[in-house]
Amino acid sequence: MQGINIILRDVAAIVKYSICVTHYNNYPTVEASLNSILNQIDDNFEVIVIDNFSNDGSERILKNFSDQEKIRLIKRRCNRGEGREAAFQESTGQYIIANLDMDDVFLPLLTKLLRAYHSVAEGFLLLLVTDTNLWAQNVTIGPRSLIESLGGWRDLQYGEDWDLWSRAAAIGKYKYQVYTLAERWNPHPERAAALNKLKFRYFRYRDLLRLGREIFSAGDCVTGPSSVINAIAGGQKAAVNIDIMLGGNGRLPQDTGFSLSKPDEEALEKSPPRVEEKSVPLSKRKRGFAEVVLGLGRMQAMAEAGRCLRCDLEK
């Protein structure tokens, strides 16, 4: 019996890569997604799928793949962070490939990608995104030993991957690269339903707050004093986050630009003078520490606003 156990451990050690998948109700894409992965891997890979008790028919498709011993299927009630950690704990590979989830269909680039990983990112946690504005893919690759040292994935429904990446970055073991591995991904139209949209916003907001993330912040409050360009870029990132939180896709409308006309110099010369603020006379300032500058009254403030807020671009 001891000899059999040794043989089984040796067989498990042969597996180099573990593809760890979480799944819930992806009937439209699950079969195509799994085939797109299985058609480009060999015996150096194993595929572990944690299914959160799907009930849309996709569970039958997963069982069919499991019966053919193409995947290891485990049914477990869990959120996304718990599911990713469960798949990791069930895996045996030296390297973990996470976020090849069943709502995406993947291009046959996995072998090429892994060669590149070992060449330029060995020992790091590598994140692959479609582009820096639309993080629709989030495939994560890293050595088992590193993920174990980081503590794995935590009990979070949203932000569980960001949490892991940030811990890797804190010890200098994080890299990311723009590399499109997904041929197409699920836009999740079900989130447009009123109740689903509300649940999505609530759980996302809750977990991002649990992680201590500044959800809608930008500009000097984040970076300190910086350039106008950096402030604009920060505002755009905040706008993307707000749009996603409200159920959008995070894509900002294309900048149409504007035309700048020469201001009317004669009109500028006729602009009213700046309104002078009232202040306490010098003779009374010696008697205490009351406020010296008294500010503007309502009518003065309106006059000043009308003077300084005229805009030659408003046409």
C-alpha cells in the first residue's frame, strides 16, 4: 500500500501547471470555454473546476467533462475568493493559472504565453489584461510557492484578485502585461436586471471597502500635488470606476475635442473690477483675535462669480 501511495505522489508531481477555475451558471459559454482550454494543453496540465451549485444546465455539461476525466469537478457553496482558494488547495501543479473562467473563450496562445512567462516573469505573480482601461480577462499566473506564501485568495466576492495582486506587489513579486488571451468574454447581460444590478453594486462596494480601497478618489487627495495632466487622468479612472459601479462597462465616450476662439479683447477691457472684500479696521484688530477678513456678502459673491466665471469656450 505504501508503494502505491509513493507512485501516486510521483504521478501528481509530474503535473506542472494547474488551471484553477471557478464557475457558476455559465451555460451559454461553458462548453466552448472548456474546449478552448482543453484543446491546447497536454499531460503537463490539470484543470480543477469549483462549481457553486449551478442550476442553469451548465452543471450537466461540467459533469460530462468530469466523467470523461478531462477535468476535476468539485461542487462547493462559495463566493469567488473561496472558490479560487478551494481550486488552489485541490491543485497539485508547480504553477497556478487562475481566472481562466468559464464565461470567456480563449485563444490557442497558452503554450506561447507560458514560455514568455518563464522567460521574463519567472517567480513573479503575472497578471494579463486585455488593455489598461478594460480589465475583462485578469488571467493570473504564478508559482505555487509564492501564492502559498501570500496566503492565497481571501473570502471576498469582488476584489479577491486585486487583493492577491496587491500583496504580491507589496513584496516586489508582481508584474502585469497587456496580452489578450480571451477571444471573447461574457458582457454579463444578466447584471442589467434591476435586482441583479443592485446586488452586484452592493457586494462590489462592500468588498472594495473591506479591502480599504479608495473607490471614487482622484487628483491631489490620492497623489499629492501633481500636474494637471495627472489630475485629468485620475479623474478619468474615477469616472471608469463610477460607471462600472453603476452597471456600465467602464468605457468612456471618445473625446471629441473643442475649438478655441480668440477672446474679445474689447469685452475683456469692459469686464467689471474685482469685488473688494471688507476687512476689520486696523484700530479694532488690536483688541482680540477675531477674524480680520470678513468675506463677501451674497450680492457681492454673485457679482464676483459673474465676473470670474465667464467662459469664452461655452459657445
